[in-house]
Amino acid sequence: MFQQCPQSSEALDWHHKKLFYPTDYNGYYHWHQGCELLIVFDGAGSVVVNQQMSPIKKGMLFFFQPFQLHHVAPASAAPYERATLHFDPLHAEKRLTAYPAMAQFFRQLKNGYNQDPFIDFSEDYFYIRSLCDMHDKMAEAASINERAEREELLLIQLLSYMQHQLKGRPPTKKLRHIHYAERIMGWIEDHLTEPFNLSLLAQDLYLSKSYVSKVFRRETGTSITDYLTARRMKEACHLLQTTSLPIDEISQRIGLTNVSYFIQMFKRKTNATPHQYRLSMNTDNNHV
């Protein structure tokens, strides 16, 4: 089975303490628009990536690049326990600007400099396990904003560990193919505060407008418009949760000059007006 996994509405998406039995989990070929960290706490089997098979065992950490097709196949003899962290690479790069060496390492990791996609952390198993368990324990009592910050901190801690572990490995000079969709999403990120201009996007990427639209749909399974709307809504939700900016200012910050249109779009996508959404988030935070 092959499928594209849908993009999460969050910049980081953490799933821990996932325990599967052979009848529950068959594995499938899939890919993500963002990056994925797969942490194996127990089990056996194999991972296929880059036309290479790597063993699954207790104490393995795998990194999957954007759009990298991979297949996780646990063995039938033992339960399979893992955690996953899916994250937006553009968001990660912004958060890593305070750590230049780690930011450079992440770009190398994301763009394919390292030959092997996995790390054996069996000697540090209890450190990684405790790191993840402690994150979950603190997140239970945290507000929405605090949980987002803790997930960012967890990502930085895991990347720091990977940076240390991979320091001795010789990098490969062969870079992976950067999909057009990644370049398009990067362009949208750089111009998110501006009204969308397909002609300018195509011009900057030296492509025709029709090809830009076709190649994005072919590589992602969705349209540029759908992606742009999802990205704008994600940013709007973030600003509503974390700032007291007026609604018209938030509309401007996501490239929409018509506030009424923004409110209608937001309600259509979230079943709440921006004002109602902000109030509900404040209520949730006050009850934590």
C-alpha cells in the first residue's frame, strides 16, 4: 500500500507511547510533506528507505526527509512500540536560527548529506526514553502555548543528540532531489504576509504558471490554493493563540487585505469566527 500522509495543521506533531501488535500494524509505503523522526522503543523488523533496508530494533532513531518514500515493517514475533515527531522544516529552520551549528546540521540532514537515515541509541536508551517521558509528563499540565514550546524544545534536544551522534560519520556529497513543491512552499513562506501572486511565484521559479500548478498537485496531491489556505489558517490560529493583535492586523499578516473574507474563510475552515476561536483558546488555557 502507498499513500501520502496528510499534512498536520500543527508545525510539530508529537505521538508517543504507540504500541502495536502484529495484527494491528502492517506498515505501508508513505511520505510526508515535512520531516519525521521515528523513535523505536521496542520491537523488530525493517525500514525501507533510499532503496535500502535497515533493521528495526529497540533503540533505533530514524530521520525521514520531506517527500522521502519509506516503509516501516515490524516483525510479527514481537510488539512494536514507537514515538514519532512530524514537523515543518521551514518552522524548524526559523527556530534554529539561535543555534547556527545545529541549523547547518539540520539543513545537511534535510537535504541529504548524511548517508544513513538512522542512529542506534541503545547505549543511551534510558536518556532518550526519559527525555520523551518527561516531555509528556510536563505537557499534560501545560497550556496550549506551553505545549507548543515544549515540543520545540524536544525537537531541539533530539536534533542536538543526532548532531553529536553523527559527528564522526563522513557526509555524502550527493544531495537529494529538491522537489518543486518544496521550493513552492518555501516561496509561499517567504511571501506569506503578501497577497498571493501566482505570476510572481512562477517568475521567481523560472516556470510557467500552468506548470507550477500542475507540478505542485502531482507532487503533493493537493492544489497550491488548498496549501496556501491551510498555511494561512495555521498562521492565523497561531497568532490568535499567542498574541492580542486585532483581527484586521492578523488578516494583513497572512496576506489577506479583505478582513470580511478572512473571517468567512476562517469560520468555514474552523467552524468558529476568529474572535470565537481566540476566546475558546483563552478559556482552555485558563482551565489548565
